Amino acid sequence: MTGEAAVLDTKSYTDEMLNWARGQGKILIVVHDNPDPDCLASAMALRHLFVMKLNREATIAFSGIIGRSENLAMAKELEIPLVPMGLLDFGEFSVVCMLDTQPGTGNNSLPPTVKVDILIDHHPIREASRACRWVDIRDDYGVTATILYEYLCAQNVQISTKLATALFYAIKSETQDLGREANKPDREAYLRLFAPSNKKLLYEITHPKLPVEYFLTINTAIENALIYGQLLVTNLGNLCFPEIVAEMADYFLRLEGVEIVLTMGRYSDEMILSLRTTRHDLNAGVLIRKIVEGRGLAGGHGMMAGGKIDNVGAEQEEIREVQELLIARMLAELGLEGVMGIPLGSLKPALQGT
């Protein structure tokens, strides 16, 4: 079940999926590495669906870390039960679900030998995903959490205040308050979930205290930012947590005159990448796969995408080589060959009164 047709048959589809799962054993829900609000809320919703319809608990597993303060606050305030994937024995589970990611995309740590049974996502379908038993990919949706919200509605499952808060915040953050890649179902879910969500919890999630490393990373990002026409590229250096690469991409996209942003930073031995654009004639997912081709893995959709390059050492020469390769490929794809990068710091405006 994929695309717009999925909306029309959600009730019968979820009936069949739940009937199949009812006859199976333990259930595992896998989200992508370094989970964000969308996959956290989606996992919370699917777990709730299994509890309410099958009277069965499910284990939510992740790999990597939750480093961004907002995401940590979300997991804590909404009491989302998360288990590190390294602690699991996959042989204990007879139902494996995957949310907001797909097999073989490189952004989840599920071993390739473990078969995925239930796959729910809003990114373009990958060939390996077709082998899953139950596939619901709606790449015209802005948020996976919206799909799970529709599951709960189709099954007449009551949504608690904390779950409503999780789903609302997922849509809010992923679409930037419906301003980015929000479809009609996302807008409808956002409006319906606003009233039952807990506004105090939302405030706690969206206004957490931030570590000093966060502000130091912003400083490094500004110092390293280069502007090539409408493109801005920056290297954040060594990262305190990988999610900040995407956060900085959104941050720099607000700069006047900039329509495309590529941010990168080294975490462990990986170069983490994030791409954002406001241009509708570009597909960020396609673009980022081209610039990492042969060196790493990446994916995404219209206006936002991410990726990584493995085995990047700590030597500055090696890091610089990777950065120069990515910039050269990006400039070539955008038809900006020969354009010189202008340091953001050199564009300081003259201050009035000086």
C-alpha cells in the first residue's frame, strides 16, 4: 500500500495487519539511528495501537544517541520507553516493525539478516523494502507520524494527552509548523491534535536548556560557512551530537539570499551530512545521493535530506579532502563550477553610527 490510495483503505489494511500480528510472538519496533521527533512519536503511536487492539506490548529499539536537547526532553517528558538495539536478542522477536526509515538506507542499525515485517515510512520506496510483508510508504506525506495518527483514527483508538502531544510535536517540528512539505493529511492531523496536546509539555520540549557545546558549534559553523551564490556550505567540525547537523541546516536556510544549505560534521568516524532547500525545482534526496555516490549513503525527499560518509579519519587533511569533494560535486550539480566561496564572516554589514 503506497501513495494516495493508502488513505482510502487504511481501516481494512490495519485490520489485516493487526490480525496477522495477533498470531505472532514478541513485537519489535525499530526506528532510525539518533531518533528524531517523527520516528519517536510514530513508535509511540504504533506501540499504543498494539496495546489497545492486541493487548500486546512492543519494544521500541534505537541505535546511536539522542543528543539534541529537544529530542531528549521529548523522550523524557512523554515517557517514551526506548531500548538500545545493542541490548537486544533479535531471535526473541517474531514481528519486526520499521518506522521512518527503510532496510538498507544506512540510517538504521538493524542487521541486514533480520527481516522486516511491517514497514511504515514517508520517504521514497527503496527496492529492498518491497520484500517486507506489510509496506505502507506514503512519500507524498510530510510526516510518518501522520500515517500512524490515521491508523489510530481508523481503528477508533483513544489517543492520550501525551500521545497527542508527541504526534503534534512530530508534525510541528518535521514540517516547521506546516511550512515545509506538509500535505493535506498532515495539516488535518496537526489541527486535530492541537487541542488535546499538553501545552505545558510542549513548552518544556521546545524550550529546553542547551549545553555550552551547542553554542560553540554554532560559532564554528558561522566561522566555516562559505557562500556560493544561493548555496551555503559549512563544516561544524567534531560534533557533540549528530542531530545538530540537520538543525544547523535549517538554521542557515533562514539567511537572506540563501536557498540551498549543505552542512556537515564529523561524529565518531563518520561525516554526517544534511541538505536543505527552499527551491521546488530541486529534489534534495536525489541531489544528496549524487554528491555522496561511491563514498557513502544518503536519502531524503523534496526539500530535506541527509546522509553520511563512513571511515573518515581525524586527520585534517582527510576531512578537508572529503569536504572539497562534496563541495565540488555540489557545485557541479548546481551549475556553479568556478564560483568562489565567500566567507560568511566577510559579509559583515557596516554598523550604524560607526
